[in-house]
Amino acid sequence: MKKYLYDYIAQIDEIIKSGNYNNLEKIKEEHLIKIKFFQHERLIHLIITLFYCVFMLIFFAISSLFLGFLIIAFILLIFVLFYIVHYFRLENGVQYLYVQYDKLNQLDNQNTKITFINSLTSKFIDKLLDRFNER
């Protein structure tokens, strides 16, 4: 999942840097879908991490009665540490997707302004040419 997320982040960063803003609306819609997908993935990993933490605490509590459960508790501790690192990366990646979406919105607003100015300019030039051709 980490590779998929960071590959997608690199792909969107490349689109933002390239200046090729064709189909910007479609890119934004697809980006929102991916954000929802990664948010779901993040929620599932949070739930799994919390369950591992609960089971780890239970096994540490039971290990005070039966020393053999201490081994299982330490194994769960290792799993919890890896899950926390994975969740941290996933969380930061999703938050960066929000930043990318804001950048795409800014580009879309700039693109809309430029399109509006170009259309006004072309209409003005067309009217001038029409008047010039009438004379």
C-alpha cells in the first residue's frame, strides 16, 4: 500500500509541475476518489492497530499471572510498533493528498481566470477586426 500511495503522489506532483492542465476537472474528480480510498484504508489500519494494542495490553496483564504469555505480549508489541510506523506513513500520505487537491484547485481557478481573460480578449479583438473590416 505504501508503494501504491507514494507512486500516486509522485504522479500527481508530476501533473502539477508539468503545467499540462488538460482535463483538470477529471483529474480532480479522480483525485477525490483516491483520497476516499486511502481514507478508508487509513481507517481500517487504525482499527487493526487499536485491536493489536488492546490484545497486547491484555497479554501483558495476563503475563503477570502466567509468565508464558509474556512472550506473546512482546510479539504483539513488535507488531504494534510496525503497525504504528505503517499507519504514520499512511496518515502523512493522505494529508499530503489534501495539499495536492488544494494545489489542483488553485490551478483550476487560475486556469479559469486565464480562459475567461482569453475569451474576453478574443471577443474584443474580433469586434475590432469587424469594425476595421467595415471601413
